[in-house]
Amino acid sequence: MRRAETWRDKGRLHFTHYRPEQSWSAVRAAGVIVHPTVDHGAHGEPFSLSVAQAVICHRRIVASDSGNLPALLAGYSAAEIVPAGDARAVTGALRRALDAPRSSRPRPTWRWPGACGSPSPPPAGSTCPSTAPSPPPPDPEVPVSTPIILDCDPGHDDAMAILLAVGDPRVELKAVTTSAGNQTVEKTAMNARRMCSLARAFDVPVAAGYPKPLTGTLLIGDDVHGETGLDGWEFPEPEVPLQSAHAVDLIHDLLVDSPEPITLVVTGPQTNIAGLFARHPDDRARIKEIVCMGGATHRGNTTPYAEYNILVDPEAAHEVLASGVPITYCGLNVTHQAPVTSEVMQRILDVGTHISKVSASLLGFRSSTYDQIWDLPDAPLHDPVAIARVLDPTLVDCVEAPVSIELRGEFTRGATVVDLYGVTGRTPNAKVATHLDTERFWDVFMKALTALG
Ligand SMILES: [Ca+2]
């Protein structure tokens, strides 16, 4: 057996030729692609640069062979080009490409179509026609769509987050997975199916995750969200089915199969994500970032200092924070800048669709419970703020800060301890949202709602 070549990207990327199945996705997650006409590694066969026709790093060709590449690789720009079969030259070119500043890398404007435009690599030995269709030229008017997986616990505000994710073209909703939180995991999965069906997102898979937190018993939020977890509307039987796969398996498969890192938006307790990292530690390198609704820079909402999502499973939140995956917290301090006022409710109704009518009814129920519990009839719409941060980061200002999850406090378990002023001297380990552009946020939400029809 030949000596395995190893490439590293600042310690994150680790790829060896002859152990392809596990490492292959890490390479692709880092933006390195070997042209799929030789993508046998993903299917368990040895991959070798000696048969590679092209090696692509962050959408730029760094190595290529001859043949029908011009047609096959239309849409890619060239960095430096070295012979694809020269492992030493390719390794050097890849290192230089991976070390290039992010800003100098072209933004992806179209999706990897698979060999010859098909979703799967062709059988070994087959050849692509020289007239393979070229990808469409990038349209500057069409926004780049960020692939996301929404892990949530619907829940009324999760429900609105689903609608925003489906209705705004700047995110591509790859899946909805549910955690136990606002209601049992069976009910949150049912509610995710209801909302995807309502939004006619029939191709978005929905899967249920763990039934309880890593430690302790589940604290449901039926005081806010009711017996079903989504009280306030009588839903028909959902058309979107429940996947038989566990949420963790679905997330893992999507991460492995994706040609680019995926953003996880987490708007419930973080149990599923902690479980994912425990079972598949390599998946950390396949995630672009985690944007969560959770925590607060000041006070909590379920105990004086703990916010609900973190309080339900503090150990999971701690594991996710310690994973090293970039994480952004959209906490109560910023989500309370999105109150559903009577004016907002009227705007939702004015959209004039069935979906807007259902939304207004759901939010009306939630406002009534917020009014009873917190004397807050203009209930803040927490979870869509995390989606907003992904689809347009300028909507949500963030600062970098050291964050810790309180696991033991007698009165403060589940609190996010955010060192906004650097008094602890710790290195910042998270982004923390501090301000929401409320006016533009509601404009974006209404636009998405309108787009859903
Ligand atoms: Ca939620």
C-alpha cells in the first residue's frame, strides 16, 4: 500500500488517500473536492491522485488533468494549476489555497451538481460526455443561499422560524429536527410536520431526536405553548411524514453528504447537538457554525437567571459550547427586541393568506399566555431571530465574548454567564447577539410570509 498522503487545514482538515470513507467528507467540508468522475473514495474504494482529473479547493481548480475538463469544470475559476497526478505538487497547491485568506476566496454561487449533473457519482469506469451541461452563470440578483438544518422544539416561535426559513430564499432548509423541550419530542416532531406541511415544504425531512435531556427530567413549556405545544389552531393531519431515522442520524447523513459545511440553527434545548458530537465527533468539522436561540446577557425567563432552552439541558449546552464549533447566541436580550405588538399582528393579518391567518392565531394564543405569566402581551418572537442572523447577519449585531454555562449554581443553574466587559480575562469563545434591527426584521418576516403565499 502506498504511503498515505495527509493534508491539514490548520489542524481541522485531516485527509488520507486510503482511509477515504471517514475523511472524505472532512475534505469536502473544508471546501476541497476531487472531481467526482474519480469520487470513488466516498463509496469505499481507494482514491488516488494518480487517477484524479481535478482537485478543487474552495471552488477554484488547483490541480487538473487533461481530457474533457473544460466542459466538466465550467463554473470553477482557476487558482494555480498543477498536474492532478502529482501528489507532492497537489499537496503544496492545496496548502496554499487553504491558507489563502477567506476574503480572497470566491463565494459559491451554484451548487455542486454531481458528476455530469447527476446527484451521484457515475459508476467506476464510466466517462462523462464532453457535452456535459455547464452550470448557469452566477446571477448577481439571486442571493447566495446558506444551507441550514433547524433543530427546534415547536413551539410557537419555532413554528414562525420554520416559516421564515422556508419563505426566505437566503437560507436553504435541509431538514427540521426536533428536541424535547416546549413539549415532548413526539409532540414537537408532530408540530414540525404540521408547520412544514402548512408551508408546503414537502421535501424537507423531519426527524425526532432524544426524548429527554442528558441529565435530569424534561421540563416542558406547556404553560406557554399549551397541551399540543402549538395550541391556537386546529391542524389537519400533516402531509409531511416523520422520518424513521433519529434526528442525530439525519443530521449526520446530511453533513456527510453535503459538498459544503452546513449551518445548524438550534432553537430548542441543545440535546440533539450534544448527542451528535458524542456519536460523531468528526461532524464538528462539517458544520459552518451554530446559531442558537438561547441564554441571555442579563436575566433569564424560566428562573431569574436562566433562559428556558439552556435551562432544560445545561449539560448539552455546555458540551456544544465546548465543541469548538463557532457558535452565536441570540439570547433574550436581543429576542425581546422583536415583540409581537398589535401593529405587528395587523401586518401579519394584512398579508391575507391562509398561512398568515394561522400564524396570527398561533401568535394570539402565545400572547395570551405571555400576558398571564409575564404580563407581556406583546410576546417577543425569540426563535426567528436566530434564522434572521443567518440569512442577513446585518440584522443582528454581535460581539465576541467569553461565555460559560452555569451547571452547578444553587440558584443559577442553566444561566449563560456572558463576560461582556472582559473582566474574567478569558478568551472569547462565542458570538453574543446584542442588537436587532427590529424594523428590518419585521420587514423580512412579512416578506417571507408573503412569499409563502
Ligand atoms: Ca424553541
